[in-house]
Amino acid sequence: MTAPETPLAPELAVSEWFNTPVPLTLAGLRGRPVFLHSFQLLCPGCVAQALPQVQRIERVFAHTDLQVIGIHTVFEHHAAMSPVTLGAFLHEYRLKSPVGVDLAEEGSDIPVTMQRFRLRGTPSSVLIGRDGTILHQAFGVEDDIAVGARIAMALSATAGDGACADGRCAAPMPPVVEP
């Protein structure tokens, strides 16, 4: 019996990018684990907890091929959170990883990437495996140790090795040594 195939993460829908010379796509990042975090610059939980956690993730995993991507997902106070304001915010908070502005569709308060990933609000995070599948998704801020462990498992997996499936990554088991 084979495990059910896990669908690929939906593609990002971004109207403008910061901190990257070229637009990023999840398809273009296949082969690398991706930590996607959704935030709003006027979200207290994002500013006080989620963004500092993202900065810790960037520091701890800087020597790896983990790609951290922020998505500025504005679903309220639209006029106050313009791309100009976001640019100043990223500079002042010294956020270095790529950040995309979630694409707003005419007539909808909920941006496209937020809809595609079925995010409940901000802050949210999505860990995407090397094979492009969603390994874990969370609304709110999780403990650093849990997030770090999931990222470490995603980093240890190779694309297509089956170590990551059904929303979880399994660490390879060492061989059993008989006494």
C-alpha cells in the first residue's frame, strides 16, 4: 500500500518584492526547504513575537539552504500598510530575507496567497519541503524549539526520499546493531 500523494504547495501571488533582486517562486525554489511566514506590519503578535522568531530562524539556519520568505498579507487597514510603509518597516526592523506583498484582488479584502494557503490570519507560517509539499502550517507563533526541530528535519530530508509526507518529516533511523 502506498502513501497518498501530498499535493504541492500553491504558488505565491505577489505584487511587489523587497530584499531580493528577482521575484521568487516556489517552483523555482524546489529542492530547498522554504519557511514562509505571513505577517502584517500593524499586527502586534507579528511585531512582538513572530518577526523576532523569524530573525532567530535566519541566524540559526544561515549556514543551510533554508529559504526564508515573508509575505506581507494585508487583510485590514489597507491604506495604512502600503508598500512604501512596508519598505520603511523592513529597514527599521532590519528584516533581510525576501518579503513579498500578497497580491490584492479587486473586490476582495483577502489577498490571493492568503486564500491559496487558507491562512486564518497573521502571524502564520508554512514549512515547505524540498519536494514542494507543505510539511507543516500554523496560525500564531509556535515554540522556537518545535519550529527549529521541524526545520532541521526538513533540511535533513532529500527531495523525493519519502522522509517527508503527510505533513510530517521523519528523521532517518540509525541501523539496529545486534549485541
